[in-house]
Amino acid sequence: MYKVTKLEQTSKLLAERFDAVMAERKKKPVLDDTYRRLFEIAAASSEKQKEGWPYCFNTGEIALLAEYIFEKPDRSKEEVDALLEPVKNFGADELAVVLYRAWQDNYDNSNYARVFNFMRQNKELEAHFIHDYTLQPSILMEDAIEGNVVIYICKTAAYEGDGSYESFVKLLKDFGIDPASRLYDACEQRYALVCNGRNYMKMGVEVVGGYLDELQGQDKRIFMRNMLRSMDSFQLKTFVSLVPKFNMYLGNSEGETYRKVMGKLSTEVKSKYNLWQNQFFIYDVLGKGDRSDFWLAYADAGMMTKHEHADILFITFKTFTAIEFANSEAAYFFANDYMSDVIYPMINTLQTEEEVEKWIYDNAEWGSDNSHKDHWRKAHMGNWQLDMKSYISSIIRKAQTKRDED
């Protein structure tokens, strides 16, 4: 069969030239002053002019434009929208990656969060992004505008991982966050907000306490909640010296800050926090020794509070209160109604242990009639632990029997 040799050669040559031209068009040019002037003209375009820019650039120039959007740190929202218009019309996955990577060095500029709007408007592109990086473009955009994007990424890494540092940094990379970017550094610095109890233990009290001092606002609240959630009671006990930092920030249970931090925690976690506070007050007043060891066994059964001025510990159970002094030889026990009506109002304003104990010793009623027969003073001598344990058990049994009868 006769072959049109010249025609075949010409066709092959044209195909090669076409491929070369297309490859050249896809090649990203060097950013020079000419391109800068052209892109700035595009950035200042009116709504009508923006429609024509997609036809003025080839694929390589669009890739260059995608990077150029971030060159100016103070670019307005209108400029960002104008420069995104040509990019949006191409809609290629590669351009989304370029925008995402460049944004990571500008994550704290809310105007640049609009790059995710480009992805949200293209559902196929959005689906690819979520598949590749897990993170949601819509949430990235909203949180970047509100200044919460680092928290979103860290919380997602904590949820997806096991709380270890190795898992955390692996997930940052899986999220497509470049280790050389500012965003990666910001997330890594906030690892302590989402780590597990084991890693808090590795950091130690001094380091964790330093974080508590440095963090502010939402970061501090997330840090506190994560500590309470991720650390068990044994681990928290090791960090009991940090309770005053929590108390100073949280205030009382009626305050707004307390509600912001504790309101989102489960009943189980709140109980763990109360136990932790009780442990602190025991150590703070009694130090380490036999008495603190004894009362630690009741740290989850009563509520420990401290006298406003003196080193005096109040251990409040459902029906009675025990009073321990830092330096006294004895502990005192009173029914709760008597404690609140008679004892506490009088000793609340006294300044020292000596003044408080003297008032109690001189003025409290000790069972001269049946109404106060359960009031008791017990010195820390002999088998005082066994005696106190028996006394506490008997009072609790009596209260339970009375409730059953009622």
C-alpha cells in the first residue's frame, strides 16, 4: 500500500511542536518586574475587567500568579478576590496545592483565608482536597478568618492520632502542612494543648507550669481542659502544685471564666478536678506526712477548703466537717449545720491558727446534751488514724440509717 510519507512526517512534527508549546505554556516563568506590574493591574481590576483576565494568562503564568497573591502581606480582600479570579477559572488540583502551601506562611492574615473559597466553589476540587489532606476547606476558611485555624488543625490532629508527639507531627504532614512553613511551627508550638497524659508527665511540672503562665485566652482554656481530660488522677496528683494556677485563672464556680473552661467538661472530669483540688489543699495545709496520707484516702469523699487567712483545712462531708490545723495536735469534728451556723461565722475573720483553735476550744459545745453528742476533738496520738476512721464510719452509717428511715 502506498504511504504518504511526507504527510506522516509533517503530522508527527506538528504533534511534537504542539506538545513543546503546551509544555512551554505550563512552565512557570520567572517573576520579574513586568509580571509584577501586570499582576498589580489585575489586582486593581473592576468587576467587569476581572472577567477577562483568565484569557490573558497561560497555565504557567497562572501558577506564578497563584504564588504572587501572597507576596504582599497587607493585600486587601478585594485584591485577593481579583487575583483569585483567573486562578479559579483554571481550577486545577495543582493550583490548589500551590495556594494551600503559600497560604501556610500567611495563615494569620485573615484576607488570605479567601483562597479556600476558591476550593469551596469547586465541589470536585474540594472533595479532592479533603481526600488528600483530611482538613475541611470550609472550616479552614472560617477559622482562619476568626484566628482559630491553628486550634482547628491541632484538635483534628489530636482526634485523629493517639496524643503522642510522633503521631501529632506525622498528622501535620499528612494534612499537607509543610514542615518549613510558619503554620507548621505554630501548630507544633501548641502541641501541649492537645497531647496525652503520658507526654505531660514527660514534660514535667516546671515545663507544664510554664505553658500555663504563657498561654492566654482560648489557648489557655483548651490547655486546661485537655490536661483534665487526658491525665488520670494519679498523673494529676504529680502536678498538684499547679492547682493554684488553675484556681487563679478560673476563679469561683459562678464566674464566666470558670464556666467557659469547665462547662464543656463531663461530670467525670469535673469530679477528677475536684479530687485534684482536694489533694492540693491537703498538701498545702498539712504538708507530707501521716495526716496528709490519712486525709488523702478521703479526698474523693469530701470537699476540702482552706481558711481564708490561716493554715487551716476544712474537710466537709455530707453531714459533718473535720477541721485540721497545720500545727495543732488535734483535729475537730462538728455537724455541718452547727459548723455553718456557729463555728464558721466566728472563726472566718480570725487571722491565725492559734486564735481559731482557742475560740473553738473555749466556745464550742461538746455533747453536754444529745444535740451535740457527735462533736469531737481528737489528738493525733496513739492509734488516732484508726479512731478517726471508726468515728467517720459511724457518722456516715448513722446518716445513712436516718435517710433510710425517712
